[in-house]
Amino acid sequence: MKRILAVVLVVAFAFTAFAQDYDPEKIVSAEIVDSQINVMFTFPAGMHQTLQEDLFFIDVDEVNGITFEPTIYPEGKKTEDGYIEYHGTVTLSKKFTVTSDFSGIPEITIYAGFQICLDTGTCFMPEEVEFTLPFEIEDKADSEAPKESTSKVLQFLIMAFLGGLILNVMPCVLPVLSIKAMSLVKQSQQDHKQILRNSMAYTLGILVSFIILALVIVILKTSGEMVGWGFQFQSAGFVTALLIMIFVFSLSMFDVFIIRAPGMTAATKASSKGGYSGSFFSGIFAVLLATPCTAPLLAPALGFAFSQPPAMIFGIFILIGLGLAFPFILLGFWPKAIKAIPRPGEWMNIFKEIMGFLLFLTALYLLNSLYFLVGGANLINVLLYLIILGFAVWIYGRFARPEFSKKKQWIATLIALIIAIGAGFMTLDYAEIENSAEGSGHYPRDWQKFEPELLAQFVDDGKPVFVDFGAEWCLTCKTNETAVLFTEDIEAAFKEHGVQMLRGDNTKKDDTIGEWLTKFKRAGVPLYLFYIPGQEEPEVLPELITKDMIYNILDKLD
């Protein structure tokens, strides 16, 4: 009994000691930024907030002409019991839309509720804090959708077109463009109309792909899903499918097989039709490979598009597609440039095989991305499947030739399909990926995993912080990290100036990183932030960075 009484007295003393300095209004602060109410909760060390929407919330009074969306809760830490907990600084947000019925109000009242709990398990009484903030809307007549001036819209449209144009020289796209260039060499002996039609088919493939991609993004945004440029490369299934396509395409470059329908002896009669479809699918292929390579001018245009209504999203994506297709549009209308290429000959076979090796390198790049999505054990299964798939393709190429009977061709094709599909079901099982600790992120040497609470702690302590948001499938990110961020001299300079290095790995979908990309108006990675003590906002670096940029910012710390 005495022990129980002692414990009660200790707990009561702890509550009393905390209550002396406990001021709910110091825990909560609020702001209104870009049609969004943000309420920041700062929980003391050793304490946390459990996700219970009836106790942890933000609310506002109803206002005629303003529509408030549901509260946005960030991703918290899941306990062993299945509860979600928040530590450190946490921000709850509530977006709003001002309609034409809004007549204006000088201020708005915000209510913030919370219940602090000790990490040992004891909770305090629920609290509610009331804020009154100025509420000013400069242009309420058309504020249902974000409005931009005509010049600014035009600027982003031009950026979209130029960004798509630059994608042609990015390493993701070069293999397909090289193969397509070889195809155009073959067509150089045909009439101009044939070349123009193939160029238009290639353009159509690109535009259809970008329209579908824009449609998917609009649907996901409408449903409230967080999406960004290159989001499909966060799917292990998508990367695997693309890897299989490239691997099979690579084998065809070495004549392991030739795509033909069994029993079709009149292949030459269908060559023109096959040429158009080949050009169309080359365009689709280029788009699939282009998305992880966000060109420098493309990032701001995408960031603008992702915050706009559906019509603007479609418009900007179509312009990106036109930029990507522009070289072939130009060749279609001005085919004289093709005539400058040497006449067909044995060099074309050599060139084709070189392109095959280039495609194998592209497959290796996808395998690297897949490792961080599925882990090492699953990657071994993928490699095993590629070997089996190669054998199935060899069977098709060896025994489905026109010189064999139709029966043998169909048997060979059926056997190849059974092997390819059956092996896929046996080896490509990603059911346990989400529960696997492997491939959860890449944090070399002294780089730490990005956590908003850790960043807030460093900033509060007055320490400089560099944050790198990247992904393994993002070639721009990998280039910057290999050439700049992960080099010994830059890391030594960071250590010399006491810079804390944080990395947010968005290889797999991460809602927290998605929120930060949105906060800084980026449609996708990379995003680089440099927090300097004494400055309220971080320095936002461009997509392509150099060592001199880093050194120039470090000079501000001296």
C-alpha cells in the first residue's frame, strides 16, 4: 500500500512540476498560406500526441462563400499496438476554396485541439486553443481556381515545350532515339510521304502516352492521392514490366528472334503497316523511359501544372510531348537531313548491335532501381526470370521461322509463351515487399534519413542542415549525388562547417516526402534544401547542382 501511495505521489509531483510551465498557447501556432490553414503543434521532449481525430484536430467557424476541406494529417510513427503517434513538431493543414458568394471578412477564428501524453503512457487532460488570424483575399471573384497572369502561363508553357525538347538528349531516352534514327535511315530511300507518316506515328505515340499520363494524374489528384512526376517508377510491377520489354528488345537487336506472326510468309506486304505501328510504339517507349529524367526546364513547368485545374495539366503535358517529338516532326517535314546519313550497308548491323548493348545498360539501370524497390532476394528471382525469358525467346526465334511448317511455328510459339508466363508466376512474386526491411532507402556514410522531427530539432539547435530529396530511378538525382553530394571533398566541407546531412529517399512512395515536394512547388525529385542558421526559409537549389554552388552557400556560414 505504501508503494502504491509513493507512486501516486511521484506522478502527482510530475504533473504539478510540468503544469507550472505548461502553457497550451506556447505549444500551438497557426498561419494562413496559399489558401491553406496550417496549425503547428510543438510537443515537448518525452511526450507525444496520439492520432485521435476527436482529440487531435483543427476546426474553423463556418463562413459563407468559403468551402473547407477535411483536415490533412501527416504520416506519424506507428507503435507496436497499431496506434499512430506524433513527436516533436507536427503540422495539421486544412485547405479552403473561396467562391463568388464570399463577401469578405476581416479575420477568421481557428480552433486547435490536442491531448499531450507522456511516453511512459500517462496522458494530460485534453486542451483546445483558439486563434484569430487576419483573413485577406485580394481577388475573390475568380478564386475558385488558382489564377496566373497570361505572361506567367505562357512562360510555363514555353518551359514545358523546351523541357520536353531537352528530354531527347537525356540518357533515359537516347537508346530509343538511336534505334529510331536507325529506322529512319532505312526509310531514307522511301518517298517523303512515307517518312512524314512514320514521324507522325511516332509523335502520336508520344502524345497519346502523355495524355494518358495526364489523365491518370488528374484522376489521382481528384481522389486525393499524392502524385508526382515519375511516380510510376515507384511501382515494382511497372519497373519490372519495363525491364522485361527492354530486355526482350535488346535480344531482338542481336537477331535472337524476329517479331513475326507464325505462318506469315507475306511479311514484306505488311512491312509498311508494321513500320507505322513500330514508330507509334517507339513514341510510347520514349515516354516510358523519359519520366525519371526530369529535364532542368521541365521541373518548374511540372510544378506549376500539378497545382492547376485538369485543362492546364493536359495542356502542359501535351506541350511536353510535342517538345519530345519535335526532332522527328522536323525530320518528317524536312527529310533532307536524313539524306546526309550514309547509305544502308553492313554498318547498320554493327550499329544495331551496339544499340543492343546500350539497351542492356538501360536494363542494368532498371535493375538497380528495382533492387531498392524489392530487395536483393527478389532481385535474384528477377534475374532468374530474365534468363528463363531469354530461353523462351530463343525457342520462338529458332523454331518459329518461316521455313518451318505452320504447325511447328505455332507449337514453338505456344511453348515459348507457356515458359515465359509460367516462369513469371513462379518467380515474380512481390507480395511481401512492403514488409521487407531490405531496399528501404539508401543513406551513404554520414547521411541520415530525413525525418521532419529531426530536421526541426537541428534547426532549433541552430545547426546548418542540407536536405537531399532523391530516388534511385532518378538519373538527374544520381548524377548530382555521384558528381557533387556524395564526393569526399563536399562531404568533408559539410563536416568542417558542421552541416547536418539528411537524405529523403523517394524510390518507394513516401507521403511525407510528397508533402515536402508540394510545399516547395516541385512535381518530383530532385529537391535540394540548405537551411542556414538565422534564415527563416531554406536556400532552394536548382535541379542540376555543382560543387561551386555548395561552396558559395558554405561561405555564408563563415
